[in-house]
Amino acid sequence: MLNYKLMEFFDGEPEIVPDIAIKEEPDPHYIGHRKRVKERFVTSGAANFSDYELLELMLFSSIPRKDVKPLAKKLLENFNSITDLINIDKERLLSISGTNENLYINFAIVRELINRALKQKIINKNIIASWGSLIDYLKVNMGNMRLEQFRVLFLNKKNILIADEVLSQGTIDQAAVYPREIIKRALFNEASNIILVHNHPSGSPDPSKAGIDMTNIIVDMCKTINIIVHDHVIISNNKYFSFKSNMLL
């Protein structure tokens, strides 16, 4: 259609001239889709969403102005679990077409919130009596690491957590363990009991002979200063191995 507007020339005489109206383009289809998905989430709740729909909803804030449903499905197809996806490292995520740094940041935020929520379940509580919560925390915190890490949980006489310290970060299949450093940190934290923890990126939580021998050395050294090693836990993906449960302590 034609619109009309007044044009004023230099001589001051106005004249009405036609102006071609610019036809507005309709919103891309994904704009309406995003709105509908958000409204359904608010009215129906997360329990009624499939995994890919929840992931798609999260992708809305990370990747604007784009249909992200195919990417959500692609990400879930390429990983064994949602846990694996959330714990993905930056380099691997950005190697997937369609992803960006905003998405990595959002995954990292979700991961940290989950870590903190799980850690709150073991803070100021008897760790031994809250063993299931401790294992859940360790699985999320360490289960999907690509490098081996050795850490120690320092406890007081009531088995309440004093400190959770990473003492060594290694390679994909080994992490250095220094018994004297463990003793030093235990004395610094005034710990009465400790729990040793490390992860196996390989996927199997079973201990090696070297790991068993090193654990025995640490236990013997701790005995000399009246510190009890409650357990040595190996985390691998969603599995774990307890030295105590398997009669190795």
C-alpha cells in the first residue's frame, strides 16, 4: 500500500508525496517456539519436559536468534549422560559445531551450583553417618574429570569436615601422592581423621597394586600421630570403590 507524508521544500511550499511503506518481515519461527516452550515450562513444570527440551530451554539464553532444538538433541546423542555433558571441558564443548563460550559458562555455573548444593549436605554433619551424600558429592565433583586428582578430606573427632583439599593434580592415569604432605596438612588442619580420595578417568574404579601399597604407607604414617584413615575412595564416572568396604583397610 502507499503512505503519504508532507515534504517541505526550500521555498517553504509543502507538497504531499507518496512514500512506499516498508513491509515488515514476520518473526522467525523459532521466536514463537521459544515463547511457547517457556510458557509451557512455567505452567507445566520441569517434570513434564524431556531431557532435550530442558537442554533446549537452557540453550535459549546461551545462543540467541537461532533454532537450538537440533543442537540440544545432538549434544545428548554425543554424550553418555547429562552428567557427562554438564562436566564437559571447554575445549571439547567448543569443538562441537553450534556451541559457544556462553554455553560453556552456563554449564560451568550449573555444575558449580550442583557441587555446592551437594556439599551443603555434608557440611557440619558426621561424614561417616552421611556416607551416601558424601559419595554423591564426590561423584559429581570428580567423576568426569579427564585428569587424575588426589584429595584429602580432613575431619575432626566427631567426623565433621574441617577441610577438603586437592593435594595433587596429575595426568590421565596417575597423580603424585606425597604421604608427608598429607601428614603436614592433617596437622595444620588439626584433623583427627581423614578420608583419601582420588579419581580414575579410565572408567574403572578398581585400585592398582601401587595404589594399595601407597594407601598402606599413608595409614601406617598416620597411626604414628594418632590420625585414623577412615577410607580411601576411588571415583570413576558414576561408580566408586571403597577400600574399607572391600576389606583393604
